[in-house]
Amino acid sequence: MSVTEARTTADEIEHANATGLTPVVFIHGLWLLPSSWDRWAEVFEKAGYTALTPGWPDDPQTVAEAKAHPEVFAHKTVGQVADHYADVIGGLKKKPAVIGHSFGGLLTQIVAGRGLAAVSVAIDPAPFRGVLPLPISALKSASPVLGNPANRNRAVPLTYDQFRYGFANAVSEDEAKQLYDTFAVPASGAPIFQAAAANLNPWTEAKVDTKNPDRGPLLIISGERDHTVPWAIASASYKQQKRNPGVTEIIEMKNRGHALVIDSGWREVADTALAFVQRFAK
């Protein structure tokens, strides 16, 4: 973690603890930065929570910086990033709500499975060991990374066409271009390979303790038109998670793609997540 990022995260933790409010920790996924959650953080703070948007280790502060120095994203693994977020949560005086998107949704389930979340929301979450479906669209979305084994050790950017297919297929061409320019950054290839091989590797880091009674309530949100994490994957994750004694729910957002947390319909998704959090964490 960079010195600047460590200072920023420490400041967020200190502020959250000083407020006495229930914290909400937002976890972004691949090809995005913590700033993708800025509007969500404002919504949750207005609702009476204190929001934290810590990055993955070494995340740059801006999209421009990320594009200028893509190498900082390389080599980040699921286990390393999950431990990083566990450390952030460990600094909080109150058990937080945790909300994550895509690989952030997988990380959300990992930290919840460790008993670290009061309530959690996993939005279009990447699959974990035990989630078996491999829809064609998900394979195509992952192909920019999986197509070259050397990408495991690289930071991989998406072209506009790849972003359009994997993230922004459910919005207009103009909005897709705006989202690409505003939000898209390179991403570590390693987690994609880890998720792809999770069911072949008993020691994978891409695994979730779905049965821990301290997991807390969990909501999975799925975008109906998501190519990257289609309903088949989200539903299979739900079926694994509903074995837990805690509340487990799933919602499908109609006509929404993988960009549902950042596109023009983000507020509907944020309000859906907020309503679930409010049921269990005041």
C-alpha cells in the first residue's frame, strides 16, 4: 500500500470511529477505483452511516494516474486483497456493513464469511469455489485476461469494445463511452485466473466460508443483462450462501448490466442496497 493510500485509509478509519455511526465499507472490483463509489458514499452518509471507500493495495488516486502507471495493479491476488480489507475492518470500533461489486462482491462474501460484517451486499459478485456455471458471456468477458497466460502476472486494461461488452452493454453508446473514459482503469490479471481455476484447486484463495453462523445477513444483487456475472453465476452463489443460518436474499435488477453501480441507473441499485442494510444495521 502506498504511503498516501495508507494515510487516506487511516484517516477514514479514524473519522468513522470518531462519528460513532455504523460504518459502511465499499469494495470495488476490477477495472474500477474507489472513486466509483463516491456517489454511493454520499447517499449512505445522508442516511446516517459513515462511509469508507478504501482501495485495493497500491490503488492510484485518480483514473489518469492509473492509466499512466498501470503496473501498480499487477500481482494483486484475491487472498492478499481480502486480508487487506480485513485489516481495514479490524481498525473499526463497530462491525460494518460491507458492500462490494464484481470482484468486490466476492471479497465482500469472503470477509463476511470471516464474521467481519454486520450485514453485506454483493453486487454481481465474481464466482467462488463451489459456483459451477460458466456461461458463454462470462467466458467472453474474461477472455481479455484469460486469453494470454502471461496476463496472470500483468495489469490488463480493457479496450472500449471489451468494456462495452463486459460492463456497458445495457446502456447507450454515448453513455458507454462516457463511463469508459470516466471510470475504466487497468486491473490485476491474477484474480481472474484464480476465479477461473477455483473449482480445480482445493487450496484456492477464491473460496468463501458460506456456513459461518457469524456471516450475518447477505443480499446478492444481479443485473438481468450482465454479461460478466450473469444470473446463472449470481443464482449459484445464492444457492451456496442460503445454506447459512443467516438471512440470505437475491434480487435481479431488470435491464441492468455489469456497470449498474456507476451508470445512470446507479441510484436505484444504491437504494436497494441501502434498504437491505437499514433492516439490519442502524
